[in-house]
Amino acid sequence: MLDDGLVASGSDIARQEGLHHSTVNELLRLTLLEPAVIQAILAWAAAPVHESAVVPAEPVADRLGGAAGGGGGV
């Protein structure tokens, strides 16, 4: 769209697509990255996560030090 002259800026694209202008402009900046950087990001994102790297979440009650409601006054 920009290359073809159909729009003048990322903000124009955002208006046409119903997106926030900063979202479109951030994505447009990604197109300036070196292809090797983009490939490395994609390879990292596609890499499987090993089971030992996953940390189980604590129940809320454990994080609050007891009952799930907290119970303490302020």
C-alpha cells in the first residue's frame, strides 16, 4: 500500500483498517529489520518449550498466605 502510493503513511493505513496508528507504525518498523533477525525471531518463536522450563502456577490462596479471599482488613 505504501510502496504503491495508495496511502501516504502508517496512520492512513490505520484509519482504513480501523487500527490504532501506533500499532500499524510499530509493525511497519519491523519491516526494516535485517532478514536474518526476522528469521532468528521466527525460529525462536517456533521452538518447542521443554517441560522443565514450565513453572506451575501457585494457587491464589498460597500467594495470599492463606484463604483465597485474603480476609485481612486495611
